[in-house]
Amino acid sequence: MIQKQINTTIEIYDSVTELPDDIQKLMKSAVNARDSAYAPYSKFMVGAALILDNGEVVKGSNQENASYPSGLCAERTAIYASGANYPNQKIKAIAITATSEKHDVLEPIAPCGACRQAIAEYEQKQDEPIEIYFTGTKGKVIHVRALLDILPLAFDNKFL
């Protein structure tokens, strides 16, 4: 048997105001997207905004459905919109924020497993990492330099 340890590095900022100006602006776009979320069942609204290498910002918000599996998370809404509308552009960074009508969201909200897999696919497609910034309604912001920092041993087309 061989035992290996997987390590990762994250950066934690005390607030959005500590982020670089361009990322603060991206996070504001994510907040705007969050405000358009359709979450009548969970009351948990998520917004995502990504910046492409041509400077375009693409936003997405979670969209729920009474048939729960039919909904879609904010991150995938934004990623798939960018793929459909800007298929040859690379995603440089994505900002994610969440809030709830039920409670204060004071901890950073990381992408779910399905969204991590979608981000992994686009990192592989563009052969370049995507920086990810995520936060709650307010408070700390976590930054990772690539999806593999939060999803080591990701599944990709090498397994197919």
C-alpha cells in the first residue's frame, strides 16, 4: 500500500473590500445576479459572475423548479451561458455569492459537486485554470487559483 496526502492552498480575505478592484467589480456582478435568482422553494439565492479573456462578464443565478432536479445552480447557468455565447473565450475567474431568506449566510459558500465538475470541464477545455472567489452574504471571501484546489482527483476525459 502507498499512502499519499493531498494538500491544497486557499486564500481567505476578511471581506470583499480586500479583493483586487477588478474582482470586487466581478463580485458586485455576482451580487446583482444573486438578486435575480428564482428560489421560491429553498429561499437560498446564489449569484455567479465570470470574466472572460475578452473582458465580457457573464452572470448566472440559481433557477429552481418544483421538480427539483430540473433546477440549475448559478455557477452552471453562467458557465453554460458563456459556452453558448462565447465558445472561443476562456474563463479567467468566477465570483460566487449566496444569501438566504431563512438565515444569515456568513460563511463562504463553495460550489456544489456538480458545479465543481462543470468548472473542471471548462478548465480542461481551455487548458487553463479558472480562479474562483466565493463568499456568503457578507464576511470572508475564499479564493482558489484553480478548481483542482477544491476538487483534487477530478474526473475528466482521460478516464473515458
